[in-house]
Amino acid sequence: MPEIGNIFIWLILGGISGWIASKIMKKDEEMGAGMNILVGIIGAFVGGWLAGIFGLGPATGLNLWSFIISIIGAVILLAIVNLFKSKS
């Protein structure tokens, strides 16, 4: 079971990576802090999964590589959401 401190760090890094991704995708004005955190955390899973598929090594721990992977994953997640929004 994760410690409370680890969960707090995940929330902060998720918020930062989600916010950076929303800036890259020009969605910052549509998203609040909660959505940035959610996009960042889900983006970390998406980015880690894709990094594994492409043989880029694991994105584990609190380091720059994991942070970059989470931003890339969050950007991909926002791009996918945009595709579905534009089709409806």
C-alpha cells in the first residue's frame, strides 16, 4: 500500500505534467487543477505503457525520464480525447 507522502507526490507531479500537456495542446483554459492531475496521472500510465512497447526502458521512480514520459503520455491522452470530441 502506497504511503500518504507518495500519493501526495503523485498528485503534484500528475498536476504539473497534466498542466504542461494542457499548455502544449492549448487546452489549459478548459481544464482545472483536478483535470490536470487526472490527465497527468493517466498520462503517466499511457506514457509508461508506450515506452515499454517501443523499448525505451521503464519509467519508474521519481526522475526526469519518468516526468518526460508522463508529459508525453498526457499529450497523447489529450490528443485522443480531442479526436473523439471533434467527431461528436
